[in-house]
Amino acid sequence: MSDELRKGLEGVLVAESELSFIDGDAGKLVYCGYAIEDLATEASFEEVLYLLWNGELPTESELTAFADSIAEERGVEDAVLETAKALAAADEEPMAALRTLVSYLSAEDDEADVPAADQAASRRKGRRLTAKIPTVLAAFDRYRRGEEPVDPDPELGYAANFLYMLTGEEPDEVAEETFDQALTLHADHGLNASTFTSMVIGSTMADMYSAVTGGVGALSGPLHGGANQDVMEMLLDIDEDGADPVEYVERKGEQEDWRVPGMGHRVYGVKDPRAVILEKKSEELNATAEGTNWYELADAIEQHFEEQGLVSKGIAPNVDFYSGTVYYQLGIPVDMFTPIFAMARTGGWVGHTLEYQAENRLIRPRARYTGEKNRGFVPLEER
């Protein structure tokens, strides 16, 4: 057994997966063999969920049945809504509220105690979680705005229904298509920190609610989720100050602990392919909107990085650099950006957990001990 230390498990292979593949040098991302560009523009989010959980794209009849099964599970009990209301009243952070609500959802699942070894039951739990997370998120946000929740509409697709529950108005085709693409782009991304967390929990044969709750907790950390919120807050600050975006980042860059959010990625050495897609959407949305052109502000910063030769060195836009401007144009509150990331990534968390548990082995790494040895014990009265 090797004693080589790999901090952060960097470069360590811990599992085999058929779900997603990343070529960081080429800027390529695929789900189950399909290019992310094709899935984002040609498939619905429901199709992508089916793909991640079954390994194949659905037929028309399979998709109809699958989408209907998710729509049927969107409703939540009053006790869940009361919990969301209490969390909103307590001014809880949205990711912390989501973590609590995901865990609480197990209380209304009659199959919650069915062992994880029952893959069919685990799949149903994953489907219910994926269906209900938008409902509890939208309810939480409306409660904290002093509004009542909007019941889910089973006639609307996954993306459209969330925007409807959040705003109380059915989105137009552009908004629905844009948000659906964003969900697809965030659905899976290899063994990132939150997906690995879900897998570790799943490897103990814990239930799907525990695995997804753990994923939410991991994503809440600033080194994993939250960059799109940081990007948007940066752009709002630039707009409020009336500053030139390039001068702003140069001035802020003089601060030792400040980095331009949304730039650079642990895996990609080039521009994130998801950022390429969202950049186009951001440009389209801002072209017809009144007021500040958020795309132009972000693009000016990217062009500055390009001129400085930083993009060619791998400090290029990642998915978060443009997703924030897209969400903001759709009327989504800035602090809801990361919870929406979690809503989409639940598809990947569920898929990887199911895949790993099918041929399970408890994940149990070692740590190199660096403490003292052979210390003599001193009785309490002599210390």
C-alpha cells in the first residue's frame, strides 16, 4: 500500500463511473458519452436526469412517463412548508435552509427506512428529492419576502415550474429554455467535492436523503459553490460605483486576499465549455433588457484577462462567471444562485450514489500520522 500523500486526493482514482467525463485541457464535458453542447441545446433537463440515472436517453414514451412521475411528486406536506416558513422567519441562509429541508423531507417518505441495498427504492427516493427540492426552495424564498408559496403546476416542465413557483408567473419560452439549459449544465461534473461527499455517505449504505443532504452541505462551502453569487455581487458593486470594470478589478486585485470570482477552475486549463454556452445566453438576455448590460461588464473583464495572457494560462471563465448574470436577468435573488446549483446537481448526486452503491465498497482512506508516539501517561493530579 502506497504511503504517497496526495493532499485533497488530487489525482487519486477512487471509482469508475459512466456518468460524466471531463477533458480539462480540451475544454470538453460529456454526460454518458453525449457532448454537453448537444444536451444543453437539444435535450430537456428531464431528459438529462433520465440519462444520468439510466445511462441512455429516453424514448418519447419513456420521457413522458418519467416527467409525469417527477411532476406527481412535487407537492410537499404542510409540516415541510411550516419548517420552510420558520427558517425564513429566522433569517436562515438559503443553503442552510435547503440542507435542513432536504433532511426533513425524509420524514414524509414512506420508504425512508427501506435499506439502500434496495436500488429501486433508492431510485424512487432520488426522484422524490429531485421533484420536491424546487418546491421547498421556492416556498422558502417567498416566505422570506412575505408572500405565500405557489403550488406546483404539474402541466409545466421542471424548469418552468420552478420559475413559476418562485415568481407566481409562468415564464416565457426564452426564460424557460434558458433556465432549463442552466440546469443541464450544472447537473453533473465528475467527482467534485459535493458529489464525492454524497458517494462517501452512500458507501456506508446510508439512505439517499443522507447522501443528498451531505452534498448540499459540501456545496455550501465557499471553495465549491457560491462563485456565481460572488460574480454578480462584484458586477453590482461595479455598477453602483459607476466604475470601469477593468479599473475595478485592477484596483481590487491590489488587495492580497482578493481574486476575480468565476475565473479559473481546478479541472479546466481552458475556458469552461459550460461558460461558453452561458455567455451566449447572457448576451442574448441582456441585448433585449433595459438598464445595465451585465453581459458587457462581465465580457470586459474576460477580455482584460485575455489581453493580459491569463486565459491562455488557464485563468479563464468557469461556469459561474456567466451563470450569475443569466440568473439575475431571470429575476432570481442573488443568494438563491447556489441553492439552484444544488437543485440541478441533485441529479448528479443521486446518479453517482446509485452507481456506486450498485457495486459498493466502503470508502475508507488513511491519514499519515504526524503526532508524537510513546508518550508516558501522567495522572490528572500530577499535571
